[in-house]
Amino acid sequence: MARWLRMIGVGLVVVVLGLVAVVLVITLSLPGLPPGSTKQSPPIAGLDAALKRLSEAVQIKTVSYGPASPAKEDNSPAFHKMLQDNFPLTHAALKREIVNGSSLLYTWQGSDPALPPILLTAHFDVVPVEPGTEANWTHPPFSGAIADGYVWGRGTLDMKQTVMATMESIERLLAEGVKPKRTVLLAFGHDEEVGGEAGAKAIVDLLEQRKTRALFSLDEGSAILDGVIPGATRPIAQIGLSEKGSVSLLLKAKTKGGHSSMPPLQTAVGKIGRAVSRLEAHQMAATLDGPGGLGLRGVAPALPFGMRAALANQWLFSPILLRQLAASPVTNALIRTTTAPTMIQGGVKENVLPSEATAVVNFRLAPGDTVAQVKAHVEKVISDPDVTITEYSTHSVEATSVADMNGPGYKFIAEAVRTIAPDALVTPGLVVTGTDSKHYSRVSDAAYRFAPMRLTTPDISRIHGTNERIGTVNYGELISFYAALLRAAAM
């Protein structure tokens, strides 16, 4: 017996050592961390003047308030005029069209009509400032103040900075006498913050009428993240290949009302609470197979060895990885369709049994999951005939298709990133929020999402939040990025 036990023990040791050897070999076969430089490029020529133009753009209150708010003044014409005044060469050389009264489409005609165009997109509307928070801003939210190495104000990160940097780059290229071989389209929407239905969608409708198919499109989405990804030893420039969809479902429970002194075993409020609790406890399946997992694997070379080994050997560590990733809201959003109860209502008085209670649950769909699958999942998990499930609004959106990370557009964007941020590791990724790219993907099979803002963890909350700002040097990098991208892709 002792001999058999020794043999079993030796066998187990051999198996464990074999597993360790396999894990090490696979981990060491991962691409190494490419060489990078921490040396920043010097500020570009004429940066001070460019910063003043960005400041002027911020001061124009192109705010999208949404359908629930009273009608506000449309400042799109003022923004259009500002662009005309500040970029005369661009407006002389490019064809400008005002789409649906407020959005803009520019065409920089290339010399070779056989080449498919490239489509650079952005939006110039911004979200409102939360009432009562104005005093919390270091500089007033629409001041466009240039101070302490930043331009301050709403739209400096989302996303007047991209509109202005794109225009700055083209104005500079025109001043150099550059003419593109490939046609360049610029699409600037006026209502992205409320869905883009009147802006980007109308532009895409026009492009489809003209049978335009772009080689690739580039919109907002990801950025250069510095210190945001735990353990990463380098900034990460993640190029979004896809964005999540969205659907909100209304749960409604109806029971007999009455006096609270004689309650049933479960009230309408209790039924809704049970339904919401079940949905939170039984999330849709997580996976590392989509663009979110691809992005996490792309970051692996910049991570500590243990994390790198786990990501490289998903065949062995997948259950552990998924459990750890699901524990953080940031990484959980990358690996599954998320479940977020956002509103709940029921009852009018503490001693009255409500006859009806409702809840709204928002789901952000990962690529591969559909609205129909989400509805089926919700019905199965709740499993209560007294709870009806309907769509809360008509604005549900499927997850977008996944762009090719081996396509020419991705390569052009990656090379342009390396010209301004040689310290960054360029990877693919998934955008968990919504952008106008959900519309632009109709006219391009390669819709990418990236703008080269350098963001730290505190900067993330500035987007749509208080003290939105962009570094002055970083804004110069944006201008250089779009110039480099245009030279590589269109010249």
C-alpha cells in the first residue's frame, strides 16, 4: 500500500510539474512588451493659438438636454460660424454640407476616385452641467479657461476637442499644400448625447443614398489610459473594435390593493423586489471570447507575471479569471452583458398596499448577445406570471459588429498613436458606452472608436462630470495624431 501511495504521489508531482511547464511555455510565448519611450514630443508650433480656438469652441453652449427638458436655444449656427471663421483654408478647399439643419458633413475630395474614402467623425453637442454643481468647478464650465496647463470646460473631453483637433490638422495640411489621394469625409453630429437620431443617423442616411462605403471610420470611444488598468506598467491605448448595445426593460407587478394590516404573502412591491434580486443574482454568462477579452489579452504584456500567465492560459485559469474580473464593475462590463436596475416605483402611503409596482432594468449588450436573448433570459430568471416584461422605450440598440484588428484602418490608427505616444501599448478593446459609431457602422465594416486623450483614473469621472478639462500638451498631441493619420491613410 505504501508503495502505491508513493507512486500516486510521484505521479501527482509529475502532473503538476507538467502543468507548470506548459503554463510557463505558453506565457513566455506571448508577444513581449514592445520598446517604448517616455520622452514626450515638444509642443507643436502654433499651439497657443490652437488652444484659444478650442477655448472659443467651449464657450458656445451647444448643449443637448434631451426630450424631457423644455426646448432650448439651438447654438449650432454659432458653432458653424466659429469653424468658418477659424479655419478659412479648410472651408475654401472642402465641400461643406449642413445636414438636417445642424450637423455638418465635409468632403475633402481625393485625386483617386477608385479609393474608398475614410470617415472621421465626432460630435459638438455636450451634456448639461448638473444644477447646483456649478460652484464646484475650478473654472466656470463654459469659460474655456486656459490655466494651470489645461483647457477647462464642458466639451474638452467629450468631444469638441476632437472636432477642433481634426479641423486644426486639416488646416495645417492645407497650408503645406497637401492634397489627398483618398477622399476624406468629416462628419460632425449635433445630438450624439441624446442618441444621434437627428445628426449622425441623418448623415449616414445621406451617405447611404450616395452609396458611400468607407475604408474605415473613426469616432470616440477609447483613449490612452494611464494607471487606469490595475497592474499595467505602461499607458494603454485601446482602439475600440465594437461597442455594446442597450435595452431597458420595464417590469410591472399587479396585485390586489388594500390595507397594510392584512397583507398577502407577497405584495406588488415584494414581487418587483424579488424579480430585481433574481436578475442581479443570475447575470448573463461572462466570456473572454469577445472584444473585451481580446482587449484584456492585449494588455497582458504590460501586466505582472502572474496576471500575464493567467490571461495566457485561459484553458486552465478561465473560471478564476472570470470570477476576479466580475468582481470589478470596470472589468465586469468587458466580459458580459451587464444588468443594472435603475428605477423602482410602487406605493403612495405607508399603510396602503399598492396594486402596482414597477422597475426599470438597463442591460448593456455585449457583442454576441441580442435584445431577444436578453428578454428570454429575463423571463426565465424572473419566472413569475404576475410580473409582465416590456421594453421601457423604443431606443433599444443591438451591440455593433466587431471591426477587424488586422484591417488597414486599425494599422493606420495604431501607427498614428505611436507617433504621439511611443510610451503607450496599443491594443484592441470594447467600448462599453454608446457612441455615434452605431450609426456610422452602417457605411463601414471597419468602425473604430478611439481619441488620444491621456486619461488617468480621476479623469474618467470628469467626462460628463465636474471639472472637465484637457491638458494643453495633450491637445497638441491630438492635432498631431489626426495629421499623422491623414498622411498615412489618405495622402
